[in-house]
Amino acid sequence: MQSFSVFFPLLAQDAPTQPGGLGGMLVPMVLIFAMMYFVMIRPQQKRQKELKAMLESLGVGDEVVTTGGIYGVIKAQTDRVVTLQVDDGVRLRFDRAAIAQVAKKKDAPAAELPSEPAK
């Protein structure tokens, strides 16, 4: 019986008070939403804007990479379809949205290869 006497004062205490109501719950929810916006939503919108600008700037002669990993040079394009030359005599048609990145612009200088070290 002695072990139960320790718990009686704990049971006799008043119930904890309720938090500040709606305001006490609303502030953390707003902070969580703001954090989610700046961590997840805004960077995704920025990436979409950059991708749209890249797709609009495509031109004939640009070397591109598709989402499937195929490298090719743009030979023709319409507002929705891009024709890539992937090898001599091999041309493939892709939806413009399938272009993942531009490997090299037509008017951009070729990347310089490192020179051979002197022997």
C-alpha cells in the first residue's frame, strides 16, 4: 500500500490548463506552411521557370540530352516536336518536353581539351 501513497498527490493535482485556443494552434501552422513554401514550393517553381526558358531558347544546331540520356544535335523543330540527329543518317523525333539539358549551344565555343603534358 505504501507504493500507492506516492501517486495520490499526483492524482490530486489540477488538470493542466488548455492552450491559448485557436491562436495557439494557428501560429505554428502558419510557420510550418511558410517553411514548406520556402523549402519545397519556391525552389520547384524556380526550376520550372529555368526549364521553360531553356526549352524556349533551343535552336537548330544545339547539342542536347534527352530525359532518356540520348545525345543529339537539333536538326529541325516545331513548337512541340524536336528532330535530333544522333548519328550519320539517324534522326529521331522527340517531344520538346523530353529535352533535359543543352550540352552545347551552336554558337558557343567548343570546350578546350587539356593539353598533353610534356614528356
